[in-house]
Amino acid sequence: MVLAVVTAGRAQEPKKKDADDGKKGTVTGTVTAKADNWIEVKADGEEKPRRYTANWKGGQPKDGGGPDKEIVAKIKETPLKARVRLEWSFHERPRVEKIEVLKAEKE
């Protein structure tokens, strides 16, 4: 008697959607760090700051895509230690929708 063993390749599971996708909100706090396309804000009552990145616009880089230029400009002009109100949405990670400087740190 001959036994044949057949093994099937494991089917790829569909990519799971992040449970936070689609969430949005507003946070008020202090800017603790920033770079070209992200900003960190320590929200009132929180222990750690959270990083918010600019949304990606326009497709692939070869097609002119890149971080949202309007938000990148707003991040650039927002001073460190400023008190801000930031509107965000979650798409793979927290994304900046709008930044409003409430009070800039006096030098």
C-alpha cells in the first residue's frame, strides 16, 4: 500500500484593517518635537506626546505624490513649546488634518 502525503501552501490571510482606521478627534496640548512632515504634541493630561504625520497626497512620488504641502508648511511655522489645537484622523497612523496655534512660547 502506498500513502501519498499532500501539503497545501498556506493561503495568505487578507490584510486586517487597523481597528483605529477611520477614527478622528481633536487634541489640545504642547508641541514637544517636530520634523519636516510630523509633529509631536503632548496632550493635556497625557504622560507621553503622540506623533502626528502629514497625510500623503497625489499618488506615488514619481507621479508628484508626497506629504500634504499645506500641512507641512503649517508644521514648519508652528514653534516648539507652542500650545496648539490639532485635528487628526487615523489612517495607518495618526494624521494631521488641521493645526491651530493657540499660544506661542515667548522668547
